[in-house]
Amino acid sequence: MRKFQFLLTFIAVCMVSTALASPLESNLKKHVKFLADDKQEGRGIGTKGLDESAQYIADRFQELGLQPPFGGSYFQPFEMGWGVQLGPNNRVQSGDTGADTSSGIMPIGFSSAGTVTAPVVFVGYGITAPEFNYDDFADMHVDSAIILCLTGEPGEFDSSSVFEGVNYTAHATLRSKASNAKLKNAVAMLVVEGPLYAGTGVEELAVPRADEPYLDCGIPALRITREALARLFPEFELEKLQRSIDSNTQPRSMQITDSVNVTLTADLTRETVAVKNVVGLIPGNDTVIVVGAHYDHLGFGQSGSLDPHPGKIHNGADDNASGVASVIEIARDLMSRPIPETVMLATFTAEETGLGGSSHLVKNFPLRLDLVRAMINLDMVGRVKDNQFSVLGCKSADEFSGIIEDANQSIGLNVTCKGDGYGPSDHMNFYLADRPVLFFFSGAHEDYHRSTDDYKRINFDDMARVTRLAENTVRGISKFSAPLTFVKSSEPPPQGGGRFRAWFGSIPDYSQADTLIGVLLSGVRSGSPAESAGLTGGDLMVQMGKVKLNNIYDLVFALRTYAPGDSADVHYLRKGAERSSVCVFGSPPK
């Protein structure tokens, strides 16, 4: 009998639990199903689906009664660089022979526009790699020349190569070759796929994509087919030279044209696209708690996709329809049971292209940013596994560990609470503005940044628990009458410097305008070489050592040329005035 009574009690509890959980789970499913539907085109920048997703979020905010903070609108619009448009005059001309986009040349998406007339110098793979004792530019004069180089690097598919053989090193990227050419004072770059590894297929040069945030590399840069190259320079023996280089990893650079100059024109314009954050307010007192998530994703597989099949819709159910759905439902509950603080529900655009939306919001905050008590960011919260869940940023305020522990009492997740406020998501922009932050994250998985990140793979039961955990955290923060104790970390980053031999510690502002030449900093890490050199957020770095910094890719290239203990002059603009200082690079963090 007691066993029967227990069974009835158990069933009743389950029914009550189901009844309580169902509305939340049902709402979460509805939001994720809409946002991660094929109709939303992967919420890619510039797609109709992204705009429809923004409208969906705004409609939910309006239904819930949230206030619009931007002159009666939930939308905070801005523009960002996106894609390039080819003009009609892309061409390479040598004497009476020429090639255009219909006959074997094509601008690379990051090419500068412009026309140059200069001699052409073949520089092998276009690589300077002192760590491999290899330099295609050694003893070559390429000042004011057009360089011609091969794709890849010596020893492709050769496990005994001094390079990595099977896998490319960073020297093999076209960006790296362009940066190296610019460093050597070349005025343009032609790139051809070497015949040794090209296969037998027809050479096809892809038109620059319309869905990439290309940044200008600083010089005209074009791809050229082997057929067009042979037509322009019939005496030049490309295959013979490549075989020679690869046989012993010794450069075979040479002048191709001397008295005969070549004219190269890259005709392209950079496009911009209108995007918008979607933000709603629950009014309270002057202090603010921000709850946010990004709603953009990778569209049809733009840069950042890990999908083996380009062109497929990347629905981003977990990344980050899950976070947006949770934000909407947190808003619903906070509207019914408000807290004293004003709560800002912020959904960001352009996260996948460099935290652009959150950067724009922080710089153009509609309330007093200094009164933000904390920012909670939900990014990928729909794939809890084995009851494990991570809350990062816990060290950004002394009180956070206790708040999370209390918030989880009724939830029962196995929460790992750790880390500073740095990280590859929108909370970092608030941390750089000296606000405490938390980053809710259910973990990476095999569908991350792939077209398989679909609605059916979300665990809505656990996602509802995470939503409640976040809401409990908001209420826990609200219980503190005094401001949270902000902690600026001096710890080295957990990752991000490992690709480079030297550690610098700068934090670029990825939302900088495409037309701005240089590398704008959002901040620098505490205790880093960049901080020791006197750099700070807002500085525009324009040169490091010999490398002129047009953009972030030049900075990446420059850092690869240094080792720990090396020093370099760093030139930067602060409030329009040029300054310089000496930076001593550190060791990459372990």
C-alpha cells in the first residue's frame, strides 16, 4: 500500500513538473524552430532570413510589453563591410597579350583596387620562413615590382618536408603571401596554382564571395591560371621551377620581365550591408542588468564554417537560436515578476564576424553604461550533455561563484563556474568596458559551425533548466544592494596566442570600419607586453617593426615574425596624435 501511495505521489509530482515545464519548453521549441528553419537562410549577414529573424524577436518583445530603447524602435541599425563587387576592368597586360576575368585572371576578395605598371618577379611560393631556413625573397629585388608566386608551400603531401608536408603552415595562406609581398615593397601580387599538385581538372577561378567581410590587404592581388600565365609569358617554365624548388626546398626566384613592363588592374569595390541589433527594456531603477545573445549565424557557410559541404544552409539551432530563445523566455518571466533594476534584453548581430553587434551596442549604449551591474551572455545553451554545464566569466566579479551556486540550487545542473571575462563571444565587449560578465555555455559538439546544427538535436528539457538558471542568476545579482566587485584579470589568455611564437596581448576591435587603415584596439590584456608598451583601448596601431598594419591580418603576419624576447617599435594613433613605443614580446601562454 505504501508502495502504491509512493507511486501515486511520484506520478503526481511528475505531472506537476511536466505541467510547469511544458509552457517554457514549448515556447523555447517554438522560437528555436522558427529561427533555425531553412527559411531563415542560416541567419547570414545580408540575408532576408536575418531580417526576418530580427523582426521575429522584435515582435516577441512587443508582445511581452518590453520598451523599445531607440526612439520607439527595438532596432539599433548600423552598417558593416560585406563582400565586393567586381568592375569591368580587371586585367593583366603584357605587351600585346592580355588576360581578363573571362580568360584567366580574377581578383582575390581582399585585393586593393588599383592599377600598377611594373616588372614581374617570380618568388617561388612567396614565403619567408626563417624557422625553416627558407626565403623565396632572399637576394631578390622586388621593390616596386609585381610578384608572381605559387599557392601552397614546398613539399605538399611530403611528410619529410621541412614544412609540415601533409598540413599547410600559416605561410601557405594567400593573406600571408600578400602581407609578405607588401613587407618587401612589392606593388602587386599574382598567384598561380602550381602544376605539380593541381590535378588534371579544368582551372576555374572563383569569383570573390558576396558573403564575406573581406578586408583590404593593401596591394592589388589576383589569381591567374597556368594557361593565362603561359600565354602572357611564353618563355617562363613554371613546372620546371616548381619541381626544382620542391626537390630540395631551395628557392628558385627569378626576374620574369625586365625591359617589358606589365600592367595589372584590379577593379573592385567593397560593399556595405545594413544590419541591426534588437533590444528591449524592462524598466526599473537606474542600474541595469543586461541579458544577451547573438542571433546571426553563418548563412550558407560563410567564413568560419567547418562544414565539408560548402553552400548548405547553416541553421545554427544551438549557435545561437538556443540563446536567443532563452533570452525571450527570461524576458517573459521578468515581465511577470520584475526586479528593481532595469533589465536590457539584447540580441546581437554580426557576432560570427567578430562581435560587431555587441561592440556597436557598447559604444552606443542607450543608457548609462557605467550603471550596468552585470552582463549575462547566452551562447550555445541547447546541448547540455550528462548534466554538465559551464558558466564562464565567474572570476570577473567576486560575488559570482556564490550567486551561481545559489541560482543552481533548484536546478541541479553540474555547473563548472570559472574563467575571466575574456572570450570569443559578445560578453567580452562588456568586460572590456569594465563590467562584470557571465557566459552561459553548454559546450562544443560535433555539429559546431556545421550545417548539421539543427533543431532536432536540441535538448529542450535541459535547455529549459539552463534558462531558469540564467533567470535565477539575474535575480541573484539583484539581491545585492551594492555594486558587484569587478575583477580585471591579469591572467594570460587560455588560448589565442598559441599559433604565434610571440605573445603580444592586444585585443583588436573587430567592428572597426573597413575604411579605417590600421588595427583599432578594444583593449589590451592586463600584464601583457602590449600593456607594458603603453597601448590601451581606442589606440589605432599602424605599424609594428617593418610591417605596415592595414588590418588585423597584417598584425597576425607581423606577430609571426617575432619570437619571445624580441622587441619592435610599435606606432599607433591616439586621439589623432601619432605615438610610438617599444614592445618586448612574451612567450605564448601555455
